[in-house]
Amino acid sequence: MNMLQLNHTDLATQEDVRNNLVYWADLFKATTWEEFKNLAKNHPDIEEVGNLIFELNYDNQAKELLEGQRRYREQMNSQYTAGYTDAEEKYENEIVKLQAELKTLQEELEKYKSTNK
């Protein structure tokens, strides 16, 4: 079994180069898709694997975005409910007064309608 440290490809022997160990090390060290694509350009199998990895990674990113949006909506709904409940408690007395006043006004309106027929 041959071992090659990714950060020390400059110390590779000619045999390491012939056995593609340096090539594989460069693939593993690639930090961008462009760099990976350049290395995989003349290797259809590697290019196919890279495309598959990219698609799987992209799908995970899409899933993470959707999950983040779901969590955001859930938090906003929770905050809305909490705020609504807080407001309801804070203004409960005022609401009761206004409902009573509304009832009184409705009764007066009914009396007015019945007397003016």
C-alpha cells in the first residue's frame, strides 16, 4: 500500500506520478469545482463521479435551504402566536369594555329601529 501525504506531493517519486497517486492527491486537494473539473477534464469516469457528487451536494444544499425556510416560517408563526396571546392578555379588559359598549349600542339601535317603524 502506498501512502501519499496530500500536502507533500512535491516529494512524490516518479513511481507515485506513474501510479496516479499525485493526480488523486490533487483531486482530493481541489478546493473549487473549477479546479476539480480541470483535473477531471480528460478522465470521463472521474468527471462523472464529480458531477454526481456535485448533484448530491446541490440537493443537500437545496434541502437545507428548504429546511431553513420551514424553520423560519415556524418561528415567525410561534412569535406571531406569542405576540397575539400577549396582546390579548394585555388588552383583555379593554376588549371586554368595548364588547359591552358595542352590545349597548346594538340594543339602542334595535330600540331606535323598532320605534321608527
